[in-house]
Amino acid sequence: MNLGELKSEIALYVQDSSLETYFTSWINSSVTEIANDFSLPYLKTKEPVDLVCVETEWLYNLPTSYMKNLYKAYDENYNKIIIKRSLDDIDALDIAHTTTANNVTHVATRDSQIGIYPMAAETIMLFYYKKPTDLTTDSDELVCIPEQYHDRVIIPKIVIKAYHLLVDMSSQAPHQSLAWWMGKYRAGLYGEPGGDIGMINVLARDKKPRRHGGRDPL
């Protein structure tokens, strides 16, 4: 769906025109929360994002597109950089942060920051899960979540987030309860016995390596 279609879908359940001005922010914040909770393959960077380092700094702001999970990094010579669990691990390598070299060998992230060891004047390459792009115009397409799950996952997520504002939905038939919407959201994510497969299972299945004959690996 595009943004306009998502807003029209929400309007079927939220029959209060005074709330329509919030639909776009509800959609974007819901997509961001889903992307933060789960690893969406579309948001996994396929090309490296550069970070320019200098010999006098060990702590940097991560690129603005960064959301989570730095999973791969290389120095400027395409040597693999070791990714540590926390900035404390970088401190353990050099608590004074004075060591310099030609290339960075270790990095670690915390929130929106990245620490490096040793300090080096080079451009390193980062791979991570990026933030979803906000939808701003009605023609903007939501692409980071498979389209077949827009109705099954995003709409319930939005209703759950905004339920406390939707007085009519909690007090008047035929609207469903909050528990019903939470169940619908879980079913969209994980599927249900004897029903459709959930989004998380589909994404996990699609990430598995596919073999094309030959012997099994050892």
C-alpha cells in the first residue's frame, strides 16, 4: 500500500475525522517500531556507509540513517574490522584512547555513537540496519514491510498504539476490543495454527541459505 491507501484503511476503523491529521505520524511511528523490534531484510544495507575517522578522535556519531545492529565493518583496505559488544570493550583495549595506527581494527556501538580502536585517519565502511524512510505524500509506497502484511500487521499496530484515543472503539459496537487487536497483531507477526503464515516466519524462511545440489557442507 502507499500512504494514501494506508490512511484510507485506518479511516475504516477510526471513524473520527478529527483524528485524520494524526494518521501519517501514526503510520510512520508504527513502521519504525516494527523495524526496531524485528530485522526487516529491506532495511539491511547492501552497500557500505562511509564513516570518516581521524587520528585524534575515537568516538563518533553514527550516520543519521543508522537504526540498529552494526553487523559488518571494513577498513579502507577491505580488511574486516572486529565488532565488539560495547564501548566498554573499546575502553578495555585502550582506556586512555591514545593509540593510533594506519587502520581501525575494532569498533563498538552504543545508541547513536560508535567507538573505534585504534584511532586512524581513514574512511571505514559500515553495514547495518537503517531507519525506514518516512512516508510524506499519499503516493509514497511502504516497501520495508511485505505488502501482504500491511493490513495484517501495520493496521493492528496503529490501532493498538492509538487505542486510548479512540473512545468510540472501546465503548461502541461493532468495534473490537484492545485484546482482539493485540491478537490480530500477533497473528500477523507469527501466524496462527491452521491459518496463514506470519510475517516473521516468512522473513526467517526467506533468509535461510538455499542449496542448489552438491554435497552437504561439513
